[in-house]
Amino acid sequence: MNAEQQSQLKILIARGKEQGYLTYREVNDHLPNDIVDPNQIEDIVSMINDMGIAVHEVAPEADQIVLSENNVATDEDAAEEAAAALASVDSEFGRTTDPVRMYMREMGTVELLTREGEIVIAKRIEDGINQVMYALSFYPGTLKSVLDAYQRVEAGEARLTDLINGFVREEDDEPPKPPVVPSVNAKASDNEEEEVVDTGPDPEEAKERFDELRTLFEKYQKVVVKQGRADERCRKLTEEMVDKLGQIKLIPKVSERLIYNLRSLVNRVRTHERLIMDICVSKAKMPRKDFITSFP
């Protein structure tokens, strides 16, 4: 234990002797940085308690603090007691091979997520999902599958909540506001009002949005038949459909099914590509370089 650490502990013990107590925060603030194992910290707290200094989660009330003459000590005594108390703990630091203790030690060096940190991670996850859905929406089969699913909802064969769980709105980009704690005086008026229950997405809004998407999809199909997918109008309609679908929040189960369907098609295409290459290169003896050039 170096002189600086001993000085910090001297201040800590002296404060505890003077106050009659210490808080866990004060102990953590004055401990050496290399002591992070929870078991080591508990040993230190026990030793401090043995010195007659109580360690609390929060500072106790004034009338709960019991001071005695034995609790008064000089700085030199405090330093000696602190050094003796931590000698065994400090000397054993870093020697443990117990996986649980090693894990707990590493956990102590990692800061817990704050509310803001949780929001940032949630936003990143949501952005990733949106990017996947954006790419998925360019596949015409995705749009057709979603419209067919909504048609089953209209026919009463499925529930709207089996397809979507809401819509993307501008206010979704704003950070969530803290919850409002209702006033105790408002109990009477609250009892008179019926409890508001979230019944899911608005069916009328859903119909309006899906009707717009269906109209665009029908226009897209007509342009594809007449002009082909390379036509500029086809590209613009595709972008409009992608934008409209991106404003509808599909439930995870539906999104996963759409992703699985597209992945299955991609795997089938790759399987046939390998078969074609095997026929051309291995059996027809076509140079591999020529095959790759003509069949990218």
C-alpha cells in the first residue's frame, strides 16, 4: 500500500471516527482503485465495523448516531488501523483464480447503463430494424405478403394486432417524457372516469394506410407489365411503397417471417448458381474466369 492510498484511508477512518458512521459511497470513494472485488469490499466494511464505525447505505438521522469517547482517535491511530485492516486484503488482490470472483471483479469496473444510455441503445436497435425492413421492402413479394395479410384482417380471419402494433410518427424521434405522478387529491375524479385501455392500432387509420399502399402496389404492377421494372416510373413507385410501408410497424413475428421468406429465396438462387457454374466449368470445361465475367 503506497503513501497516497494510506493517506486516503487515514482521512476515511478519521472521518468515520468523527461522524460515528460512514456511508458505502464514502468507503468506495476512498478505496484504492484496484480494489473492485465485492468480497474484498465486504471484508473491508466488516473491518471498519470492527473498529466501531458503522457503515450505512445512506447517512443516518442525527438522533440515530451514537458517539462515544472511544470513537475519538488521532490521525496517526487512524492511519495505523486503516493500514492494518487493509493489509491482508490488499496483499491478496489479483491472486484469485475463482471464475466467479474474477467475473465479479470485472463487473465492478464496468459502469451500469444510465437512462440516457438505455435510450441510445434502444434507438440503435430500432434503427437497425428499420434498415432491415427498408431493404426488405424493395422486394415486391414483401409488399404482396403484407397486403394479403391485411386482406385476411378485413375478412375477419385475423386480428389487426396479429399484423401491426402501431405506426411511425414524428414524435417517436423525441426522447420519452418522464411519467407524471397523479395527485392524491385527484382520486375522486379518477374513480369517476373509466380506465383507458390501449386497444391497439386505430383500425380506421390502418385501413387508410393500407389502402394507399394497395393503390401504389396496383400501379406498380401495371407499370411492370407495360414498361418493365427498369422503367423510371417503376422506380419512383417502389420508393413510395417503401416509404409507406416503413411508416407501419409490423409485429416482430411478421417481420421474421418476411425475412425468412426472402432468405429462403436467396439461398435457392445461390444453390442454382452453383449448379450452373458446376455444369459450365466442370462439365462444359468453360474457363472459370470467363464464366465469372459473363455470369457475375
